[in-house]
Amino acid sequence: MQPELHDVVVVGAGPVGLAVGRLLGLQGHDVVILERWPEPYGLPRAVVFDDEIGRAFQSMGLSDEVKAISEPVHDSYEWRNAQGRTLVKIPWELDRPCGWGTSFFSQPELEQVLADAVTAMPNVRLRRGAEVVQIHETDDDVLVTYTSAVTKQRRIRARYVVGCDGANSFVRQRMGVSMVDRGFFFDWLVVDTKPHDEADWAPPGWDDVDPVPQNWQMCDPARPTTVVSGGPGRRRWEFMRLPGETRDSLNDPAKAWELLAAWGRTPENTDLERHAVYTFGARWADAWNKGRLILAGDAAHQMPPFAGQGMCSGMRDAANLSWKLDRVLSGRGCVHQDGVRAGSDPDDRRVV
């Protein structure tokens, strides 16, 4: 029996993969999302989206749901030196003509909103615990093999496969494309907390400087530090690993509390939700589509998170890809080796 045929198989059910599924589903396409893990990851990761991504959520019909789990920014985003003097000030206020500004959230809550939206659609199926182990491309479609706890191996076909499967993307490996790397390798301890109060988020002793905004960077050579919201009821600190420190010594709850103590945070006034050491990088794949395989999100590019654009870049991929792939699937466009085209003429080489 021939494997079932779908318009698109999306590999990965993070925010980007779920967004691709939702947007293509709203345009009437038959989509299957395959996620290797049986349950969503329950701890914070991405924490911010901008006004452009707010409009993307609006185009998915999810404005109310997203606003209910996010916290809009009402002041600026600043970079200050060790003495508290402002070096850079970026307006992040909410009063934008489009009705969206910069907002903070907890990723598990956002993923739940997106997952609920796609599972409510009759033409989009989300299959968790489904790990893709083989991709075979033909002239007409792609044969995707995956394993699960229910069945050892299952095969489905799709006209296109979109890899939203993260920095270690299996789809990208199958495409055989190389990565362009800018050589940015720095380890940071990311600490997510639930404070019991709403304190001023400046270090103790900064009484003689202007009040700090809700979200800011402390550009102190002694220990560069990020201080931002983690969504409603949450705060995030990020501490750069210093020369002489090891990843293991930094990635320890006792070390997290030691660093938080300098900010007046203790187990008596704060819950420690998560701590993890990340290596921030700057790299991208030198091709984002090849034949019937396409990349989006971290599978295509990774960047340091200091402007909060990691997930946002992936969501822009989803918005950009979905309308172009819709035209291809409906016969009004075509795919070239170097990119999805909106025009229907295969000889049309214009970049859209």
C-alpha cells in the first residue's frame, strides 16, 4: 500500500514549526507536523517577540490568545555601563500604529497556544514522539520515514518537507548544505526565575542613577549581564562565563544563587525555575532550500540573543515561507534551487 500523501510535512513542533503548520493550514493545505519528543519541553527558552511577530500571530487568528500569555513593554530597552550610565536607548514602547509592540512571554505557554490552534484544525495533524530517521526525495514528492513508540517505523509522503528541527537539524543534514560561521562562541548562564515581588531591577546601591527600565543590558567588563522579563510573573538573568570559569562550575544552582544575590535575589524572595549554560553563536546555512526540502528557524540560522531576535527570525521565516509555498502548492508559483518563487514561470529568475 502506498504511504499517505500530504502537501507538507513539517519536522519539528517548536514555535516555528507550529506557525508554519498553522499558516499553511489556514490556506487549506494538508499538513503533518512531526515532533521527535513525546511531550513539549516545559521550561522557558525564547522570551520575546516584536511588533512584526505580533502581526504574524494576528494573521494566525491568535491575537487574544497570545496577548493573554504575554507582557507588553511600556518603556525603553537600554544598555548601561557598570556605573549605570545609559550607553544605548532603544524605544520599545507599546504605542505603535499597528497595535503591537515588544512583548515578553514564557515559551511553554506560547507553544501551548500554537499547539492548541493547530490540533483544532481538521487539515493539520500534530504527531508527537515521531522521530524522522530517513528522507528520500524523488522528482514528484518526498518519502519521510519516522519511528514512534506506537510503531517501529512508518512512512508518509509529502510534496514538500520543511525542517524546523533546530540547530542540529536532521533535514539540513539530509540536504547536505554547509554552515557559514562567524566565529562567535561565548558561554552564558541563563537563569529563569519567579520573583515573589516586583522590585526595581537594578543592582543594590544604584540609588543615585536613573531608574532602570524593565529590560536592559549591564555592559560591565567584570561580568556582562542581561536583565529582562521572562513573561508575566517571571524574570531572566544571563551571566557571561568569565575566563577561568568552566561550564560545569557555572551551570550549578549554587552558582546561580551566588550571582543572583548581587541583585538582591535569594530563595526567600525568588523561585529558581531554570538554569542552563548556552553557547551563543552566529551562523547560518548557505542554502535554505534544496529540491523539495526547505529550512526555517534555527535549522537555517542562529544568532546571539541580545536583541531578542532568535525566535522572531524563525517566525518571520514561517510568515514568508507560508505564502510563497501556498502559491507553489496551488500551482501559481514554482521552486528554484536557490529559493521559493512567487511567479509561475519556471524561467522567471527574479528574487521575491
